[in-house]
Amino acid sequence: MSRSSRSRAPQDQNGRELGPRALQTRQRLLDATEALLGQQSVRDVSVVEIARKAGTSPATFYQYFKDVLEATLVLARQAAEEMPALVELAEGPWQGPTGLDRARALVEAFLEHWDAHRSVLLVRNLLADEGDRRFRSVRRRAHTDLLDRLAAHVEASQRAGRVDPALHPHAAAAAMAAILERLSAYHREIEPLGITRDHLVETCAHILLQTLTGRAR
């Protein structure tokens, strides 16, 4: 999908751009979809339930979306729009006394991103893993810039002799993103083990810093 097609104004199923009231109705339907995804499987969510929760009709839903999966795809794209903020956190130097603070900030932002969109991101990953090309594309676009930035830091540290050259920079970046995503998705499930959010942030920050710079603090 081109940059221009991603940035154009939302349209209804007939290709008409939406006015302010239509945009509000569309967003209510999206919010209702996201709320229901947090309560049940995406395959169990119905258009009737979404419309009822949004205070409108199934016919109105179909003015904006082909089906529940299309509404979920829009939600996944909206979540992806927040990723540039995480990329910005990864910019700048990681060496020196501020490196660990930068790592902590990135981990915390990843956790907050998942806390805000957990139900949608879980569905995105499920459908992407099952082979749905639309959700694969959204996930890939959401991660690419961040992976490139992290890999660039690994490469810089390798050139400086601080990180083992045997590491593939993008493989290392993907491994870090996988750790952050998995723990962000399920951090509440490990809290009964005595692992607090602060423990998680501090541990992941040190692992991230060491991978990117070759130093633990």
C-alpha cells in the first residue's frame, strides 16, 4: 500500500469520504469492536453486537466496514500509527549515562502500547500467524522502522568493537522486539509470580542495552 493511500481520509463502502458526523459514528463502531474483542474471540464477535454496543444498527456498520475482520484491520492500522513515537525513543545515542534511561523509556512505551491495544494486537498477530496477508502487512509495517533503528545501533556497536560481529543486526533487533512484544502482551499473567512491572522494565532494559551496545549499564 502506498503512503498516499494510507494517509487519505476514511471512506465508506461506496468510496465516499466521510464527514465529521460519519467519522464519529465510524469511530464509535471501532471502539465497540475493540471492547468486544477484549471479551471474546474475534470469530465470536458479531456485527449485531457491535452495532448494539455502539448505539446504532447493523446496516450502519455495513456502510463503513465489510465485516468484523475489516473493522479489526482498521483498529490494527490505528494502533500502528503510534509506532513512530517508539521509533523516536530509539533514536539518538545509547552509549553513556543516558543509555539505560533510553532503554527503560522504550520498554515502558512498549508496555503502554500493548496495554492500550492488547485485544487488537493479539488478534492482529493471530491472524498474521495464520497467514492473513492483510494482517501480516500491518504487523510488518508497524515493526519495520523500529527494527531498522535497533539494528543500526547493533551495527554501530559492532563497528566500534563492543558487540560480537557474529550477531546479525536485524536478527538481534527482531529478537529484542519479540521479547518486548511477548512480555508486554502477557505481563499481567506473570505478575502472580512476583514479577512486577518495574522488574519487567528494568530487566528488559538491561537486556536491550546489552544487545545494542555490548554493555549492561
